[in-house]
Amino acid sequence: MTPAASPPRSRPGLLLVLLAGAQFLVVLNTSIVNVVLPAIGQDLGLTSTGLTWIVNAYLIAFGALLPLGGRLTDLLGHRTAFLAGLFVFAAGSLAASLSAGPTTLITARAAQGIGAALLSPASLAILLAHWPPGPARGKALGTWGAASAAGVLLSGVLISTLGWWAIFAISALLALPSLITAPLLLAQGERKPTARLDVPGALTVTASLTLLVYGLGAKDTTPLPDFVLPAAGMLLLSALVPIERRAKDPLLPPSLLRNRSTATGNLLMLLLGAVWVATFFFLPLYLQKILGYTPLEAGLTQLPLAAALMAASWGAGRLRGTLLPGLLVLAAGLLWLARLPSDGAFLPDLLGPSLLIGAGLGLAFVPLTALGIEGAEPRHAGTAGGLINTSRQVGGALGLAVLTTLATPAGRSTPALATLAHGYRRALAATALIALLAAAGAAIHLLRGRNRTLTAAAAPSVHS
């Protein structure tokens, strides 16, 4: 039988373009939407809380379903999961572009998240299957990671010429060539008829993550006390342990969870996800609401950040030891950005921190992805890819929910400009502290790895 999603070996470049393009679409609809949030709010009459759900509808569906999407990738085959995810994602993008009200737009965003929950782990699993560990895989991961940074400028151009709906229309159009070429590049994958889907585990983890993230961001949309839904999510998540112990084919294989690299990579990716999403949420709002930039100007000012992110991601795939320096550079850039004045200008106040933030994100993202999938067996490649993406997306949703609360003044429906600016700066400073926490975790992991290496090297001399 053929290996899962085995492509023609003469087309590795085309395959990498296909996989990077899929990742581009997935991340595009996380970061690019933030640039057009003020325009969406104005057209659809949404408050700041409502605008948060334009982002969170995607993040919650994506993050909560990623463990299931990763497992389905392994069970159904990489090709089937990739094509199914791409189709659902394209349909959700088209529906979002045609939305005339907040309810339909939020629903369409959730549909995009469902498609992305299959598409992202499938694309990463295909990459792992066809680029073996070593420099070749590092370069491929660097290209795949660089795709996460593209598209920031596109949002400003499209909204200035066509409107915010064009952001979603272009996503549907970009998915069309991939739908046509993917069946030609990906051979039929192998299914595993003896393995079964862990339905109780899938339902439990999906429901728990949904309750947790929704509860943190739903303070203005539910009569329940603030702690009830997050507490219910945590309680349900704790029930996953005994469920998985009894499962014949658990959603999260124990061998994967026992891997130290996988555990560390996912924990640190959770923190990086919070920093990533919060930065791309608050910075465009600050630029447009405080500094008075148009969407096009906001997109142009973020071009250096996007370029630095792409270049650093590309370089991180070819270098070693970029994780800790990347997180420290990221924290420095965020601390600098948190000092952005209410009358700031691009060159003296924004360019420097933008370059540092972009470089830090790129230098950290690629090695963290590699760390999270390190040691995964080929038959668990989709699950490992789903898990590392779950950490990033759930971290982003959780971080955004918490930091939005931090940035919003209590008891003020329409805060003064100075108060709003102070809230944004406070949220950006908090993201810097999260980046420093991730850097501390990375340093501990590196020290433990070095100690284990030294112990292993000294062991023969002890018995000589």
C-alpha cells in the first residue's frame, strides 16, 4: 500500500507551494481580519466585544476542533483530510464575503475555522511525511512558517478599494487553484481500517475548549457569573484523562503526550499563540483608533513587521538555536511598542518595535513547531500537527479573551481616547511579559537538554 498522501517525487517544489499556500490561507484569516475590524464594526454596528467574536468565532472553532482534525487526518489519510478541509474553508470564506449581518459573518467565520481544523494538521502531516528529519525538513518548515506572515498589506489595499468583504472573497478565490491542483499532487492516502475514532474523547475535548474560551470572552453576552463557563470547561477537560485511559484508540496517544519535547513545545506554543494573536489584534486597533490611520495606512505600516517575520521564519529553518533569542527579541519589541505615544509617528515610534516583533515571532515559531512534532511516530503525524496547532490557536483565543478584558476600562461603554490608548498599551505590555515567560520556559528546556547530553557523554567514563 502506498504511504499516506505520497506525492510524485519529481514535484517537491510544487508540493511545498501547495502546503505553504494552505498555511497562508489558515493564518491569513487570523491576522488579516484584525486590520479590517474597525470597518466591519462600523458597517455592521458591532461593539468592541462583538468585534472580538469576529476573531474568536474562527479561533474557537479552529482551536477546539484541531485535536479531532489531527486524529481524522491519521485515520482517513492525509489527502482526504486536506481536500475536505480546503473545501469547507473555501465555502466558509465565500459565505463570509456575502454576509450582510454580524450573525451570518460570525457563523461563516466558524465554518472557516472548522475547515482550517482539518486543513492545517493535514498540511503539516504531509510535510513531515515527505521531508525527513534534518536540514531539508528545517528548510521546508521555514517556508511553511514564512507563509504565516504573508498578506498583511493585502488587507489594507482590498478594503480601501473594494471593502472588508474582499478579505474573505480573496480567500475563497485563492483556495480554488489548490482544490484543482491538490488531487494531482497528492496520491490517495492509506486508511487504517483497524483504528477507530475516539468519539467520547473528541466530544469532551471539543466541548471543554469551547466552554473555556467562550467563557473567558463572553462577559457581556451571558447572565452567568464570569467564572462559571471557564470553570465548567476546566472541569470537563479534567474528565478527558480517565476517558483517554479507557479508550482503545485514544484521541491523544499516550506515547505522544509522554514525549518531553512534545509537551514543552506545546506549552511554549500556547504562550506564543497568545502573544501572536493579541499583537495582531491590538496593534491595528491602536493605529486606526488612536493614531487615526486608515486601513490602507495601517496595512502599510505593518509591512515591515510582516517582512521581518517572513525573513526570520525562512532563516530559522536554516539555523539552529533561534528559539530563546527569538523570544527575547520579541519581548523587547513588545515592551518598546507598549510605549507608543498617542501622537506617535511611524519612523521614530513604530518601525523599530515592528521589526523586532516580526523577527522574534519568526525566529521562535519555526523551532517551536519543530519541537512540538519532534519524536512523533509517522502514524501520529496528523495528531502531532493538530496538537501543536491547537496550542497556538487556543493560546491565541485565551490570550485575546484575557487581554481584551485588561485593555477595556471597567464601566465605560465609550471611553475617552486617552483611556483607550492606555488600555491598549497595557495589553501590549502584558504580551511582553508572556513572551518573557515563554523565554524562561525555553531556557529551562535548553538547560535540561544540555544537562542530559553532558550526563550521557560522561556515563561511559563512570564505568570504565
